[in-house]
Amino acid sequence: MNAKFEVQAYNEEQRHKYPLGTVLWCMSGKPYHGKVYWSPTPHSIEQHPAEGGLMFNSMPMTRGLSWGNIGKNYFLSREECLAAWGDKPRITDDYRPVEDQERPHPVELGKRVILRDDSINILTITANYAPVPIKARSWRNDKEAERIMGNGNLLTLDEIRDQIWEKQDKAIIEVRVESPLSGAIYQVGNYTEDYWHEHAKTRGYA
């Protein structure tokens, strides 16, 4: 097993109790306009397609779940999850830093325009962890964008998602947009919703 996954040993006892495909529930918060809306969210234990280890919630197991949290923060049913949450409020104040609260709502994020890779601004797209050739997308040519930015080949995040999902239904898509001074990483398909999430911001090339 890859060293990245050694912390999360998958021994025979765990395989018996939690076989691949086991769905675990946890309370997940979705921020929106200064509030966080909490709801039970299902995730499954799966085999990592590239690295031979395990992943949970589309991330390596070392970063998402420890076996000891099952029955504490993660549960085998939605009902158990809600029962453990108890009387705690389902809507809370946003706990994130102000600069993070300013990120657009995920539904609006899908309208963000992405310029095609032009060697200075680097664009990387993957679907289910495999690279997607930039040329494989049907890029629109926007004359106004070309006049202002020198690059008129563009798509919105939603258009990228829709084109890929036509061939790979519900694939996990990651879009990395990088420039010398800043960048962002967007993901869709690794949550139950069909809209994008801004996974991270970068300072220059990641």
C-alpha cells in the first residue's frame, strides 16, 4: 500500500466491518451568506483508482476519516447521524474568516469564466483523477475577452462540467487555474450536489 495510506491500515477486521462501498454519514455544513446550513451527508469508502489505497469523501483516508471516529462523528445511517447531532442548531453563524466568506455561493460559482491555457495562465483539468486534454473541450471564442485579455477562448465552469459529464457521468472533476501571482482549484462531483466548490486558493503556481 502506498505510504500515504499507511496510517489507515485496512485489516481483516475492518474489511469485515466496513467493506468497500460502506456508506458513512456525517453532518456537513454548507456556507451561504454568512450562515452555515448543516445536514447529514453520505460518503463511501472506496478504493483509490490511482494509488492503490483507500479514499473517503474522495480524499485519501488519512485526510478524511479515522476508524475511531465511526460512531462519534461518522455513522452507518442518516438516522444515527441526526440522533447524535441532537438539539444542536441546524443553522449557525459562519465560522470561516471573512475573506473566505466572500467566496461566491456554489451555484453562482458555476458561472465563473475559465480562459483556455495560454502558457502564462496555466489550466489543468482532471476527471476521476485522470488528465483531460485541453483540446478535448469545445471552447467558445469571445472577441471582447480576446481584445481585453488577449485570450478569447473560454468556457464557464458549468460548461466544462456539462461537456465532461456527457461522456463521464458524474465524474469527479478538478479544474486548476494558475497564474504567476494567484490561482484557484475548483471541484465538482465529489459532493452530493451538482454544483462547484472552490477547493483552494493558491499564491502563484501550485
